[in-house]
Amino acid sequence: MKNLNYLNYFFVGFPIALCLIGFVDNDFLCFGLLSTTLTGLFQVIVGIKMLQDEPNDKNLRIYIIAVIAFFATLFIISKVGLYDWINYILLSVPPILAIYLSIIIYKKQ
């Protein structure tokens, strides 16, 4: 679990570092924003795997339900065409989910 915690730190910190370097060179900003996709993919896979190992964990269930709700809301909004203020709210959800899973991993360490 300790290695998973360090790997999570890397996947969360790497895009932040690239975006900070992006203030000097704009190319790094693009790479930083694209690498957040890998962070999200890593965290969803880790969350699902942890839920399989501990199916009764309340925090992991909340995380998976929140991820499913986020993607369902994103899908519905894209089909209906509501691109107004809801998009600004949805932009804050992935960082909140990343922080939440990071806290879960840290507590289980």
C-alpha cells in the first residue's frame, strides 16, 4: 500500500509540475493538461481494484458512485446540449475526486 501511495503522489504531482513549468514554456502546459487524463485513468483503475479487494468499504463505494455520477452527468449534458454554467461546476469535480481518493489511499497506508 505504501508503494501505491507513492505512485499516486507521482501521478498527481507530475501534471502539476508540468503545468508549473508551463508558465515558462507553453508546450509543457499542454503536456501537463494532457497528463491529467492518465492521472484520472490510474485513479479510477486503482479505485475499482481497491473496491474489489474491500467491497464493504464505505469511502471506496462513495468514490466509485461519484465517478459514475460524474461521467453520467457529462454524458447527459453532452447529449442534451447544456453547456452553460453546468460545465463550470463539472470542472471542479475531477480534482475533488483525485483528492478524495488520495486521502483514502493515504489512510489505508
